[in-house]
Amino acid sequence: MPNRKRIWFWVLPLLAIVLCALLLQMFLARKQVSFRELQVRDGVLDITGVDFSREVYNLPNNWDFYPGQLYDSQDFRQGTVEEKAGGEVSASDYAYGTYRLVIRAKPNTYYTICGFSVDYATRVFANGSEIAAFGKVADRAEDFVPNGGYMTLPLYAGDDGIIEVIYQYSNYVHRDGGFIQPTYISTPQNMEAYKAGNDLVSLSVSGGLLLMMLYFLLSAAVRRKTDFLCLALCCLVMALRDQNFYSIHLLPPDYSWYVNYRVFILVVMMLPVSGLLLMKSMYAAATKSWPLYLYLSVVGLAVALVCVLPTQNVVLVSVSLYVASIPYLLYLLWGIVRYYWKRRKFDVSDGLTLGGLLMMLVALLYEALLTGSSAAVAHYGTAAFGTIGMVLLTALAISLRLVDREVAFAESRSRGEMLERMNRMNMDFLHKVAHELRTPLTVISGYAQLTGMQLAAHSINDETPGNLKTIQQEAQRLADMVTRLMEYSYGRSSELTFTRIQVRELLENVEAIAAPVCLKNRNTVSVDCQECPDIHGNFEMLLQVFVNLIVNANRHTGDGRITITAFPAVDERYVEFRLADTGSGIEPEKLPHIFEQGYSGDGSSGLGLVICREAVESHGGTIWVEKTGQEGTVFAFTVLKEGDN
């Protein structure tokens, strides 16, 4: 039952985090205006019958394309343009060119189109007038000035209802030429609502990720945990991955576009790197360190190349790093599978960790499937929501593991303190024994010398047998003391480890030690062990518990019997042990205090039963006096079975 409660204690927050992430996405998604796709035929878009009262529409990018030429409206009116390119021509093959779209709309109507500028310098004309410019469009790299941004372009259909839109672009930043980013058209009111919804998503999600990054950085500094540092890196790269947040809201208007481009490529490169580093930190013991160092050296080389190579080559470096990440990913997955196979144990923190990684993977796959059909993926993808869920679940798993380690440390410290007290008692005992050993040795030495002198003088008399008997008695007393010393030191251990213990083996050792201890008072020791399951504990510590109880029982019992029994307890998690004697019992006024430190009813140190109580409690059990009286005393205690610890 406790294990089930513990599982639900952490599963409920897991479900709450997943539910909150889904609700967040649903809430923010509702802030975005829904849109449908229009059809462009032969460079002409007919919207005369389209109702723009509520919806925003997506413009496909199959406009008329004129590669390697920079045309304006006058060129088209004069008929000096070349033939437009066919469908087999790709804009990626040309560093500059022109796009043209003719819109047939309702006369005297206002519209707005919006979308990101064409890579990486854009000049826009509407009905012959220049209405927007980003950077400087040129047919030579020397004259080219890159820039970019989110375009919001007002359009007006005059009396004829015709709107001519021309995009001129040039791109010498990378080798992929220029292409039209997802573009939308609607009324100015709908477009403002659409932009506001997208801005809310970007600022809420990416801004939230940056706040989480700061929190995890602080946690990493305070706790000195690389796990939190990796979580901070994941939050950072996913926040900056959103171009709408990074380029439009975060960067100043006078930034260097070349620096911006390199930084963005670095951000994209760090997406797989941050995920792999997080996996490694969460399963540090599952794989060796040298593959990580090798992978990090590759990452460092890629980062250096992005910083120094011409911008035309940095995309190739980024793609190469993605390819280089695949072997390390497979190595980590193999290590994690092997880790669980060897461990044969799967706890709540493992479920949280793998659940977070799965949530992130599902979000990425969902986004990848929508890349070709959903324009929102380009700048407002679902991976950010998956990252939020993954980060929260992973942070919860890390916190759970830290709590478990703190509890284990506290338990270890408690056991260490108990061992220290036991060692102090042992030293006390040894000092007392050393003092007591002197007395019989002095007697034996004196009588042995006297008898030796009598034998040398051939004057053996009636006292000689008495002297020998005294020597024999003192030797026996000395032997008893040595035996007790050996029994006491038998339970000493420098390390406290808990393992599987067979009850029968434990009690056989107890009987072998107890029998000579009880001979002085002519007591017999018997062991009754039923079919008991194995227990989980420290062999020497449990042996010490039995020795302490037997010494106490022997001290108050003469010509009697001490019986030790073991059997499964009523609570199925425990094994119960009983030690019964036929002695004089414990006085009623002393009974409530016998487990108190320093209390002794017969002049002893008062530590024996205290050690018994602490040792039993460290094994997850309890110790008590079951009965006492003139017919004897019964002590009982429980120990957890193996597998229930």
C-alpha cells in the first residue's frame, strides 16, 4: 500500500503537468484566427467571391517567378520582361529574382497581407508603388545588404479591383536562394487579430521558456547539478527557435543580420545537442564518458566553423552536426536500454523522465508531419509546448531523485551516528573487561608461583589442591570473560550494509554464541525457526541485538531456559522474532523506561536495550516487551522481509 501511495503521489503531478501543457496549447491556439488556403492559378488570385468577414486565408507561394531578374511594375506594363519560369525551376538555384501575383478583388476594398520577408533582402511593390523594403536588393553580392522581418502590407483594390503585388529578393547569405514564406491575406481587422494571437503565443511560450531557463540556471548554481544546466539549455534553444520571438520581439532594430543568421543557425544546431546532453545527464551511469567528450569536441568544432566560415557554408555545417548526432543518440539509447535491463527496476522518476522525452518526441513528430500542410509550423510549432512538458516532467524527476538521495543520506547519517554510539560503548566495554581481566590473572599468577615454590621445595601440603582449584576457577572465569569479549566484538563492523539474510543461518549463529554465555547461570538456549522468508538487514547488527537480549535474559535467569523463535508476522511485510526467558521478570515501575538511553535497573550501562531499539528501527521494525512477570519475560521485534524494504 505505501508503494502505491508513493506512485500516485508523483503520478498525479505528472498528469497535472501534461493537462496544463495541453490546456495552454488549446488556450493559445484559440487566440490564433483560423485560416483556409486559397488557390493561385497562372499567377492570378481571384478573391472576388471570398468572404473575409471572419477568416484569414493562406496564400500559396506558387506565384509567377522570374529568376535572375529584378522587375518592377513598369517593366511588366512595358512588356520588357522575359518569360516566367516553369514549375521545374527552383528559386533555390538563384541568388536573386522576382515574384509577381495579380489579385482580382472587390473594387474599392482594403486588404492586408502579412508574412515574413523573402530571404534575405526584400523589396515589395503594390500597384506600381514601393510599400516595403527589408535590406537592399541587388544583383551583385557587393551591393547586397541583408535584413528581414515580419511584413504587414496594406493593399487597396481600386475601381477595377486589380491589385498587382511584386516581390523582389536577393540572397547571398546562404545557397538556398529565395522563396516566399507563408503569406496570409484578410481584412485589416482580421489581420490584426491574427497577428495579436501569434504574438501572444510567441511571447507567452518563448518568454515562459526564458523564465524557466533563468530558474534552472539558478538551480544549477545552487545545487551544482548538470541536469538543471541541461534543462536551462533546452529552454533557451527552444525559446530562440521561434523566429517570430527571436527576430521580431527580441532583437533590436539595428542588429547585424550576419550575426543574427549565425546565432540562429547555432540555435538550430543546439536543438539535438541540448536534448542529447539532457539524456546523458539523466542517465550518467548508463554510458561511458569518452563518447560524450568525443561528441562535444565535434559540437565545438561545428560551433567554431559556424563562427568563421562564410555564411553560405554554415547550413552544411548544421546539417553535418545533425548527422553526427545520430550515432551518439543510438549509443545513448543502447546504454539506457542496457541500464534498465541490468537494473531490473523501474521507479517513478524513471517514468517521469521517459514520459518527458516521449512527450517531446511526439511534439516533434507532430510538427514534422504538419510541415508541409500547416504554415504555422514555420514559426509557431508545437515543439515548444512539448519542450515545456518535457522540461517540467524532467525537473520533477530530478527533484524526486534529489529527495530520495536526501532521505538516503539522512538514513545513512542516522545509521552512522548509531554505529558511533555502538563503537563508544564497545570501547567502554573493552576498558571494563581489561580491568576485570587483571584480577583473575593476578590470582592465577600468585597461586601458580606459590604452587611452583611448593613443588620446588617438595613441600606439597593440604593447601596445594585448594590452590590448584582456585587457579582452575580463576582460569575458567578468565575464559568466560574472553568468550564474552569475543562474542561482543563479533558484531562490530566498520561498514553498515543491508543485504538478504537467511533467518535460519542467523539464528544458528545466535545459538552458537549464546550457549557458552549462558553456562555460568546454568541456562539452556533453544532455537525454534519456522519456515520464514528471508529478511533484509545487516547481519552483524541483528546478531548484536540478539546478544544484548540474551545477556540481559541470562543475567536475570538461573537454572532456566531461554527460547528464541522466528515466524512470519501478522503484517505480511515483516518477520517477527521472540526471545523468552524463565527469569524473574521486569519490575512494573521500570518497564516504561527500559528503552531509554542511560536508564539501568541493575547497575549496567543502560545502553544495551537502546542499541537494540535503534538497530531494530533502522531495519524498519519495532521492538517491545510482549509480557513480563514471575514466570519470565518475552521480548519481541520485527524486521522487514526482503523485497519490502
